[in-house]
Amino acid sequence: GHPIVCDHLYGDVRPVMRSSADPDLRPAVDEVLLTRLGLHAHRLQLDHPITGKPLVIESPIPSALTHALQELA
């Protein structure tokens, strides 16, 4: 029952704003922090379909997502 941030299919399509963390922020200094889906698979591990050996796929967290998380913390 809780959509993912910026989920354009099931959630709120509005971008995450700095005022999301600070509702007293003046509109003049508010800014967009995230427009992309707030979901990222940093590490996936599964069995290789042919060899059956563990297969690990890693991807760094995108800078836009890291920036938004830092600003909202």
C-alpha cells in the first residue's frame, strides 16, 4: 500500500522537492531533488542459468538518488 517515490505508474508523479524534508522552506530556495523512480537494485545475486554458479551483478547507486538521499536525511 506504499508506492515507491516518483512511481509514475502507481504513485505520485510529482518530483521530490527539498521542501519534502523541510516544509518551512521558502519557495524561493526550494529545488527539485529527484525526478526518477526512487528504486535501485544495487546488488543482485542469482544462479547462472547455464552453469548454475552464483552470478553477482552490482551497480553503483546513481548520483541523482545519492544526492536526494543526502539532502533529505
